[in-house]
Amino acid sequence: MFDRSKIDLVDFKEFCLGLAIICLGGSHNKIRFVFDLFDEKKKALLDKKEQLKMLKAASIILMAQHGDAVRSQWINHQVA
């Protein structure tokens, strides 16, 4: 992700630039960063496998942050 020189290694400068994008970047930069994380084939497209990985990661984060509320909504949805 941070390997701008394309040598399969990340130096300190690349690491710091990557963290700056995550921490200080605008919404577009953050969304692009997350997309690039899941675009394993670097085709600027997410195939079904990559999409499923992204959704699984998002659900794990959602449950970690809002687990009780999500569970409650899921139960209410199933009962309705």
C-alpha cells in the first residue's frame, strides 16, 4: 500500500506518507486508500472475492463499534 517505489519494500518516508493520508487526508483520499487495500490485483476494480473481503472487514468493524445496536436491529429485522 505504501510502497510508492514499487520495490515490495516500504521505507520510513513511504510509511509516514501513508499514515498521513490515513490520519490527515480528506474523505476522498481515505476512501481511495481503503479501496486500494482490497484491490489485490491492482486493476482499479474489485472482483467478487475482494468485495466479500471488504464487506467482511466492514462488518467486523461495525460489530466491534456498535455490536449491541447491530444485534438488536438484526433480531428485529428477523422477527418482522
